[in-house]
Amino acid sequence: MPESQVGLDDLWIEHISRVIGFETVSKRLTGTSRWAPFLFIVVVIGLHLPVLSFVGWLQTGRLSIAENPGEIFQVIAWPAVVWMLLRTKRKYAEAVQDLPDAIDEDIRDLDSGWEPVSRLLTIAGVPANPSGKTDANLNEISSPLVRYSVLCAGLAFYGWQLLTNPAGLVGPVADLTGPVVATVRFYLIIPFVLYPIGAEFLAVVIGALVLLPFKIRRAGLIDFSDPHGFAGLEPAGEMFKNVSVSYFILLTLFMLFQTVAVGASPMDQFSLPLLLAGLLVGLILFFGPMLWMKSFINAAKHIKIEALAEQSREVGATEDIFPYAEPESVEDANQYTYNHIRMQRVEMASEFPLNITMIQEVLFALLLPYVTSLAFDFVLQNYV
């Protein structure tokens, strides 16, 4: 489904690509603006690695891109990160487009949850009282507050690395390229260009996996007439799976870089805790939305069944419902049966918007960072 149909807000990388002029270049070269972010990252990585590597060669007589496998790896990895970022936006747009409208008045007043958390969600961009898809802020994957918070946290961690271990982080690269190139890389390009891209990816993941379930709940986006039995929320479950897999692939790319780059190691005092924390966060980001969606669907089912039961109580001369009601006419019997079938239909709706195949894919992706890092480390130590 084209993104224009849901009117998603621009990502940072899309905005900066347009401002700098890469959108115009992309249109002239390819006839479309979709490649502008890729042109931007290619130019940035071209400057960051081959160009500055050549400048370093002029200073030290050593070509860092030829001696440091981490630089060659980044030439491939960063365009892949941008591709995953844009793919995540597209998957989000498709899921939002296919979500049901809030047409069930019975669950309009569903409780939105614990009040302090509700206030925090509102600050993070989840509307307090939406009436449906149109005002549920679905066009915004993650709010500026979320993006800047993630970026500040990332830069704080990066600054801590620079302050506590400058020789281990910058020193090996400075030996290859000279201090000027190392300074440009570590104090300009990495914190002001590459970290914002990585932070935006993580913020988009948070928006898709954390904020969207609460937008769905508050707007009451559910459809018990879904013939597949997922209450109309299977597109969200599919998107949760796709975004979680992308997250683990990004974590895999990071660990591969830590494995092959000069001056880095996946088992050092910074990388190992970050890997373990990243795996834990990835698990929470996948299973958390599933539990939140289960809570929402379960509560909606309970309210809907109670509403249907109340309709059954209004049939006939008593408040009894099926199977205790004694219909006084064929019409009453038909109404009792019809309402009973409707209640069964609601009760049978799955409380998880996913199937076992989705879980298998995510669990496989979960193993990628650790297994791939060990494999590359073994190859480098024994065959390179």
C-alpha cells in the first residue's frame, strides 16, 4: 500500500535529504525521489571511509580501508541500515492502512490503563481520547520527543566511551589515519550523522512496537467480524514480527562491526553489556506488544460479550439468556440463537495477533547477533 495513502510524517533522513538537495538529484537520476536517503548515506559513507582513508594515507602512508575490515563492512552496513529504516516505515504504513476502523460503540469507553502510564503515553504521542483511525495520530510513527530522547541516550553512551576509553576507541584508528582524520570521524561524522540515523531507527522501532499498540487500544481499533479470527489486528501482528526481525538484524550488524573493526571487540567492557541489553530489549519489544494487544483484545471481548448478553436479556419476558431462556416464540428463539452465535464468535477471536510461524522467525533472528559474531570471530582468528 503506498505510503502517501496514510500520510506518514517524514523521517529525519528523508527531511535532511530533501533539504540538502538529494531529492532533486534522485529525481533527475532515477525519475523518483525514493532514492534520496540512499544517495545521502552513500555520500556520507563515501566521505567517512574512502575519502578520509585516502587523506589518512597522505598523513601516515597507511590506507585504513585496506587494513581495517570494519571500514569495508560499514560501506555495506550503513546503506542496509537506511534500507531497514525505510522498510520499517513502509511496513508500518501498510499495517496502519489495513487496521480496522473504530466502529464498535460497545468498547468505546474501554479503560486505557494505569493513569501515570497513560499520561506518559500521551506525552510520547498517543492521543488521550481518539475517536478512531482519523485522530489516533497514526501518521506519526514516533514523536520528536521519543527520537530526541533516544538520540540523547545514545550520545551520552558514546560520550561515556570517549571519556573513559579514548585510547582504546580512537587510538587504533588514529594510528592508521592520523589524528585529524580520527577527530573528524569520531567527533563529527559519527555523533552528528551516524548516531542520529541509528537513533531514528530505534525510535521508529519503539513507535511501531510500543506506541502503536496503545494507539490501537485507545482508539478501539478492533473488528470481531474478521473471518480469520484475529479481530482485524493480524496486520499489526505481522508488522510487529517484521520490525522485530529488522531490529535483530541491525543488532547483528552492530556486533559484526564490533567483531571485525580495528580497536573493537564484541566481548569488551562496552560491547558485551550492550549486546546483552540489546537482546533483552529486543525480546521485550517483541513480546511486550503481544501482551499489550492480548490485554486489549481480552478486555474488548469481555465488554462485547457483556453487551451481547444484555441484548439477549431484553428478548422475551425474562432476563434469562441461552441456554436457560425459554423462548415464547420462533422469533425469540431465533434471536437467542443469533446472539449466542455472536457471543461465540467474539469468544473465539484470538487474543494474540500472530501465529506460531511469526514467533519462530523472531526467535531465529534473536540468535543472529551472537551466533554470527562468534562465527566471524572464529574465521578471523583462524583463517585471516
